Amino acid sequence: MEFDVVELPGTDHPEAGDTAPDFTRPLVGAEDWADASLSELTDEGPVALVFYTMDGAFPGTYVWNEIRDREWGEHAQVVGVSISTPYAHKRLIEDREMDYRLFSDPAADLADAYGVENDLDGMTGITEHRPAVFLIDDDRTIQYAWVASEWPQFPDYDEVETHLAEL
């Protein structure tokens, strides 16, 4: 597969020690979906919030295969966020045999709130989420933040796992 590596513009994303912005969006699981908030999830314990491009794009597929194979859910609830619809999320969960839930954010409002927006291939008005991982404790304090600085770029999975184990 051929593609150009593209440097992304700087971002003003939340850092470790910041309070994670709360939000409510449709949260899709294997069986169904319903509106849920980040604060509802953190009330249950730590959350690994994984922003990714969109369902079906190779970066998103690669990220979720890696997370699934590494079983990140042992230390925190792992939830994704992308511009994909609940229907696309449902297909991804089934196709990848994932035990994780995915927030649907088609307008990319959360990309803006978290400073991880990426204008898709220079197309006016089309924004996706750049890859990012935020590890959030039960007080909604960000304990670890990683945001892609180029496309495509993937998190250092071993580094994330080290921080997951500390939650």
C-alpha cells in the first residue's frame, strides 16, 4: 500500500493533569447503542479514550486490531471515537470481533474539543479525528496523552500499556 506521510499542524490538545472534556454521544456496543457521557464511564473507573480516523480506513483497522490483540481492556474501559456512524461502528465491532465500544461523532465536535481535528485531505468542511490516546482516571483527570503529529502515525503501544498498568 502506497501513501505519503504528511506532517500535521500543531495541536492544542489536553495534556496529562488536565481535566478531560466531558461529552455525550451515541456509544455503540456489540448489541446496541445509546447516548452515554464520558463522565458516566469514568464513574465506573478509568477510561482509555482512543480517537481514530474512521471505520474501514486502514489506520483505524490497524489500531483496533492491535488494541484487541493486546487486550487493553484489562486495566481500563477502552472506548473509541470517530466520525463514523453507529451503523458503521456496529459493523466494525462485528467484523473485528471487538469487545470495545465506540462513540459516534460524525460532526467531529469532539475532535475540536480535544484538539485532535484533522481536515481530511484539504477538503473544506470535512474533518476527521487524528489518531490520539487519552488515559483518563475516575476523576476525569488525564493521566497520559498521545496525539499524532503526522499521518499515518500510530501510538507507541508498549508505552501506552505501561501507563495503562498505572491507572
